[in-house]
Amino acid sequence: IDDAHYSVFHVGGKTDFLINQQIGGETWLFLGDFKFKKGLNPDIGKVVLTNESKSAKKVVTADAVRFGGGMGNILRGGRVSGYPRFAEGARYYLQYAGMPDTLVYNINGDTLDYRDDYQSRGEWVNYLKGAPFGPNKNRNAEGLDIPIDLSMSFHTDAGIDTADSTIGTLMIYSIEDADTTKIFPDGMSRLANRDLADIVQTQIVNDIRLKYRPDWNRRALMNADYSEAFRPNVPGFLLELLSHQNFKDMQYALSPQFRFDVSRSIYKGMLKFLATQFQYDYVVQPLPVSHFYTYFSDSAEVTLKWKPVNDPIETTAVPDKYLIYTKIEDTEFDHGTLVDATEFVKGNLEPGVIYRFKITAINSGGESFPSEELSVCWNVDNKRPVLIINGFDRIAPPEIISQPEFKGFAPSLDPGVADRFDFNFTGNQFDFDPRSQFRTNDAPGHGASQANFETKVRLGNTFNYPYIHGSAIKNCGYSFVSCSDEAVMDEFIDMKDYLVVDLILGEEKATKKPEIQENFGTRRHLNSNYKVFPKKLQQEIRDYFDNGGNLFVSGAYVGSDLVYQKNNDSEDVNFARNQLKIKWQTDHAVVNGSVFSVDSLFLQPFKKFDFNTSYHTDIYMVDAPDAINPADSARTILRYSENRFSAATAFYGNHSVIVFGFPFETIIQEDWRNSVMKAILTNFENN
């Protein structure tokens, strides 16, 4: 049948799919990403397939349901790899996925897995599409009858530029197929490959030149018989984006923002090619929204507002609708509510329940990536709600060191911040000598890195920290709302409306971008370098303090980003000393994350708790917490166990401020997050 009804029951509810079983048989079909509870939960942990259909007297089939990617299970040389399946080569996945061996993944007689790996990819495309576009050994193979319009192969190249510049972008296509004919099986000229390659390369290079380097090198548009260029029987190209061997190129390649921008360029290029092929007007999906904020507009009612973000180099990427996704507590997001305006009101809030929201922008071209996640909780009491400000927007590459005889990336100084997560990091670089030559794959020379992270996924900025802070605030009996720091700096939200403000700074700090052009910023924080306390935010905090406000600030760089290498009379140093009441001592204060209380008015003396400073599957790693000393009449309330440096300070006076030199959300145990937040709010109440 062409409308098989699948229902996925998960912690967020039930999601239904109608699947065409007349195509794509004998392999895995992806339904989506869902959250399930650990263990056996029949009501919210199952997939149901019914025989309901609009077609009578036809067959519904099912072989298996797979949850997750799993570990590699292909036996080679008498053993399996021991790697998660996502880290294995294409050849092994295609065998696992049920592709026919000699047509797709075993092209070299079971002797050369490396060649099979890159040769199998184009043949997989052909088998998905099926006759007459099937694998080149048998183009009449029935295949899976899945409509495929084009093929893309994404590579990085080798090569070193001794002038310390970039290698640039090479594009490879082929106007001949595996049989040296110059037409596709449907009669279309394979010159379409050249058109596609040209359009995509032009889009990539133009966008990089506009946003990053005006001199980004457009390398050849090359007609060559590379396997991934000539094997696909649909229009395709092989992209060599930059050189993984060249230090300057890798400064861009390791930037999460650059990766997003280049990926968007590739998408735009392919979209424009398809629009030309099929003669329609293209529209590019919008960018994520900005200035997201929430406030209670009535009893048991919250209003959400935000701003669209225009793409300065793509006039069609304008949103006309928005999807508001809602999650309750630690369940899963719903399917979204479609709205036309940049405002959404949700009423009938249940008391004591945390509601979590994220927003995407919509147009006829598609759906944007999601916004940061904000949370709210309404309690039936007379306490004024706490405002949580999410000031942790940063995504960044590792620390870059560039000296004539010492060049590379130093995660020990700053590992950077991934955009949500990263599985590309293999380990710390250990060869920093630019004269070190490549000898073998096991001795690659300059840039060689360790391999202890090859199978691990590293958490970066997950943009959901108001929920973690809010859970602790809710546990103390308070209501809360949350907002982005942009909404505060541009005065959409007035801090003075709130008795207590919790400012999340996480691993925010000024970050050197790889030679980004003026007038272009990150997709979340336009024209910002992630400075912890931008001038606008400093002014809003001053105004809040003048009104007698209570501010809790936590982050790994709250002092160092303000004070390091600044004159004692600089505006930033004065802000730290006179407003936050701190004097910065050092960054990289400790290796382990144990802290203890030294103030009986805050927590019982010598009580210890831990924040995360090592690899963890659920909490990002804090690599460089700040040691901060109290200024004026402030006092130290927490110290690091490792060396007794001051870890947190408190000041109570005309305004009150508590500053942590490590991020609150990285406190490992929930009970301790609750206890620490209770101490913070109690001290604000009593002072």
C-alpha cells in the first residue's frame, strides 16, 4: 500500500506517519528523532503499524523496527570495529542496511574496503533510484524506486599553502559516466553535472567572500573521472571545500558558524539548480529568529514574542509564518502551533509546571533552524517572578595559536563551544610544528591529534539552560519567565520589573572569529563577538542596580572576559569592581570541579558539591573556571576545594549581587542545584 499508518508513541505523545510501502523496501526508512524513557514503557515506548488504508485488497508489510543507530556489527578481519555505527564507513553501513553486495558495496571482490567505501556511495544513490538509473553493473536492477534528483559528495582536500593563506574550494564533476557515455539513462546530457557544480561552487565562494575572506580562492571547476563524480546516474558533484592539511583553512573548518554558513551555501546552490531544472521560482528557508522573550500577561497566561532575522545576502529568505513548539517539563516537544504574527499567547498554565518553548520561522522554502529554548513556570502565590536571562549564545572553534614554529589548536586553553554537539573532535593536537611532514596516515605530521575522543559525542551549547535554572527556581516555590539577552539589551524586556534576575553566562566570552567581514555576524547574535558584558548589557544592569535589584550571575569567564589585559581604570574593570563587586584573580582556576561553602549565611560551612570539568554525556565540560575575589564590602561565599581560591562572591547593599566563577547549570547533582538556588534566593529575600 502507499499509505501504511505508523504511530510512534514517545514521551512527547504520539506522532503519526503515512508511509508509501511501494518504494524503499528491504532497507531502513527513517521516521524521526524521538525521546523515550529508559526501560520497558509499553504506553510511551512503542511503534504501532495498522492495516488501515484507503486501498482495499492490498498488503501491509513489516520486518523490524530500529531504535537508535547502534554499534557497528560488520565482521571484517575476524572482528567488529567497536565503533558506533555513525563513525564507520559507508561500505559497512550499506551492508548492514541490506544493499545488494556486488551491485553496491562489494565492488572489489571483498578485498579493498577502502575503495569499496568511496565507490559504494554513488552506487547506493543508483540503487535507491532504481531502473533504468540502477547501479552501473546492472542499470535495470529494480532498486528501491525512491525519487532522487541529485547527488552530492562532500570532501575536504589535502594540500599546504606555504604563504599561510587558504587553499580554497575545488569542484569536480564528470561529463562521462561509468561507460564513458555523455548522457544519463533518461537521455539528459551529463553536462547538467557541470551546471550543478558551477552553481554550487559559485554560491559557496561568493558567500565566503562576502562573509569571511574577499580573497577566498575559487579553484578549478574540474571535469574528472572521480568515482563519486561519474558513478551517480543523476546529476552530481564532488566538493573539495577546503584543505584539511592547511592550518589557515582549518581555522575556518573548525568554526561552527562557518560550517553553518557553508552548509547553507551548498543548500542554496542545489536549490537554485533544481529550480532551473524544473522551472520554478525558488525560496530559501529563513534564518532562526532572534530577540525571543516571554512574560506573564495575565494570571496563568504567558506571552511569547520574538523578531525575524533577515538574511542580508538572500532576499527570498523572509519568513511569513512561525511554528511555536511546546514541551512540558522533561517530556518532548509537540508538533508545533502555526502562527502568522511574531507573538503567541498561551493561557491556562498549570500551576507549578514548567513550559518550554522554541520557535522556527517558516516560508514556502521550508523551516528555519530552531531558536534558543525558553522556559516559564507559573505558581499560585504572591511572589514576584524571577527573570532568567540567557546570555550564553556562544559557538566557537578551539583556541588558535599561530607562531612561526608553533601552529595549531589548543583545546587545553579553550576547547571552543560546539553548536549543540560535536562528533568530529578526535582528541587534542600534539604536533604543532609546521615543518613536520606527512609520512603515513598513522604519522600525519603537523596537526596530528590524539584519538581518545573518536567514538564520543561532545556536548556544546544546547541553548536550553533556562530550563535547568528554572527547575531549581521552581523547586524554591517561585514563578519565573525567561528571555534572550538581546531582548534585554534592546529594551524589549525591562529588568526593573523583576525583583530577582538570574543571568546565565555559561561559557560566553569574547571570541576571535576567523577574519569575518564587517556587517556580518553570527546567526544568533548579529555583530557580536560573544562578549560577556556588552556595553548595552552593562548599562541595563546599572539601571537595574540603581533601582535596588538583585542579580545572580554565573559563568566560566565572568571576570576574565571583563578584566584580562585591561587597564585598571577601564570601563569594564570599573563595572566589575563597582557593579558586580568582584576582582578577577585568574582563569583556569582549577582542574576538578569541587567547591565548598565558607559563609554560614549562604550555606552550611564546608558543605561540598561538584560542577562538571570532565567528559559527561549530559553536561558540557567547564575547562577554565574563573577565580574571583570580592571587591569593596563583598565577601567570598564559595571556594574551590583544589586550592581554596575564591569561587563565588556576594554583595548586599543598595543592590545585591551574587557572582559564580563557574556556570550554575554545570552543577552535577540536581539536589545541589536546588539547594544552591534556594540559598541564593533566600539571601536576596533576607537582604
